[in-house]
Amino acid sequence: MQIWNDFQGGKYKYDFYYGSLESGEVFLRCYEVTSNTPLSEDRLIEQSRVENPPQKQFGKVVNKQSFTIYEGD
């Protein structure tokens, strides 16, 4: 997984690479590091969700998908 800051605080983009994978969907779940509190749960899942076709070898599954973390810094 590769994550980039986007143009504004709290906004990010991500790429995701994986090996052999059945069709389905990929989405993010993020947590606050010191308390393990889930961040932007429902919004984050919807924004980061990507449908993926099956793949038989390592490759990029998600390409620069945008998402936002709404809680603080």
C-alpha cells in the first residue's frame, strides 16, 4: 500500500498492490494510533471502496483512490 497527502489537510490518496486475488472489493479502515479508535468509519469505507476483478499475479489493485479522514490531526 502506498499513501499520499492530497492537496488539503485530512485528504489522501492510496494505491494498493496485491498478489493473486479473487474478485470482490477493497476498502480502508483507519485507526487512531494511540487509542486504536476507528476514524471516519462509514464515510471512509464508502470513499475508499474499489471493486476489483480477479487477478492471478501480483499487481496494482487500486490506483490513486481519494479518501478523507475527518477527525482532527
